[in-house]
Amino acid sequence: MLYDNLPIFKSALNLVVYIETIVKGFDRYEKYGIGLDLRVYSKEILFLIQRANMAKERQKELEALRDKCEELKMLIRVAQELKAFKGLKQFAEVSKLTMAVVIQAQGWLKQTARISK
């Protein structure tokens, strides 16, 4: 497992664990609606990190990672609008964890773009 020491992987793993934890507390409707989407998207981010790390040409995988992170941010906002989170603290924490991944993904993408030029 060449990816488990990457800081972005650790950040994404923290995000997945946190999302899994808070979705358990969602109301039934949100748990199986927006909660399922949050769980799936956060896990897809982990998979994209692994794929990008193993790829010879990382640009395409990192762009997909960036896009998936943006989609997750939108889902988090929708969940907030639906009042799925049990409080502002949960929303703030999931937003903070997501932004940590987004910032690292953007940095990785910029670094890869510089190297490939």
C-alpha cells in the first residue's frame, strides 16, 4: 500500500470516518438519501487518491479527484440546507476536513502540471 503514508490519503480517510460517524445520526430520510451520497463520494475520493498515486500520468486522475472533491462540497452544502446535520458543529467539521483534502488535491495537481511541462 504505497498510498497510505500520503498526507492527502490520511486527510481523506479522516473525512470518510467522520462522515460515516455523523451519517449514523441523520434522520432516516436523510440517512438513506443525502447521507448515502456523502458516504459514497467520500469513499470515491479515497479510491481516486490511490489511482492517482499509482498512475504514470497523474494529471487525468488528479483532475477527477479535484472534480469529485467539488461535488462532495456541493453535497455537504445541500445536506446543510436540508438540515441533515445535527448542528453547526458537524457542518463546520465536515467542511474543514473536506477543505483539507481539496487544498492538498489542488496542490498535488499544480505540482504535477509543473512537472509535466
